[in-house]
Amino acid sequence: MQNFAIQVLKEQELDILIELIKEFALHEIMQDKIKCNKENLYHSIFKTKVAKAFLLKENNKTIGYMIYFYTFSSFLGANGIYLEDIYLKKEYRNKGYGKQVFKFLADICQKENLQRLEWLCLNDNKEGIKFYENLSSIHLNQWRIYRLNKDQLNKLSNND
């Protein structure tokens, strides 16, 4: 029987997390977008604690990771969780581990009285879409996602 665990990331495991993030980016064909390094991950996860990171393990072997942070809804007047990343190495998918991660997050939401759990999924991620639909999650197709990147933020900030 396989032993699956979700373990809080330790500082000495940052290099492991970075490698997994790179694997995930490769899987999503977005490796050119990777800008994170050990210092900024340390700052966000351990110093300012704006994000929470976990390693996913099978029989004490690291097989993936998960990162989330808290959100706030003015309409609900309540907090929620935004799942930034969930990644399992290909050979560990379809074993029920993804569902266990979502149960873990649902339990946090229940304990902390959080009202939402949200995430993004690429349109071409058919396997992910099927998984999320099997969870009875709601596809919010009425929303568009917009972004200002660092260069755009700098330009906007410096523009009088």
C-alpha cells in the first residue's frame, strides 16, 4: 500500500521545490517564464509568509508540490484560498493524490471558515479539466484574467 503525505516545505527543501517548479513549467511548455530563485521563494514563503508551500510525497519520496495563498472577496466579506500550483509527476497521477490535495485544502477552508478555493487551469489541459470537473468544481467562464507584469507595473508607476 502506498503512503501519501502532504508535508509543509522546510527551508532546506527550497532547491527541491525549484526543481519541481521547473518540471511543472516544462510540463506546461512555459519553461521560458521561470524567473523564481531560491532567494525570492525564501522571501515569499518563509519571511513574509504570503504563500504556503507543501511537498507531496509517496513513501517519503517527493513526487510533487502545492503552493497556495489567501484571497479576499469583498462580495462575500470573507477570505478564501487561491491554489497557485498543484503538480504531480506524471507517473504519480491517477492514484487519487490530487483529490487528497483538494480534500486537504477543503479541510483548511472548513477549519478557517474560508469561503472559496480557486485556481486556474490552462485551456489545453484536458486531463486537468476532466479532474476538476469530476470534483464538481465550477468553471467561471464569465471572467477574464488580466495581468500587468513587472515592466508594465514599472511603466505605470513611473508615469505621472
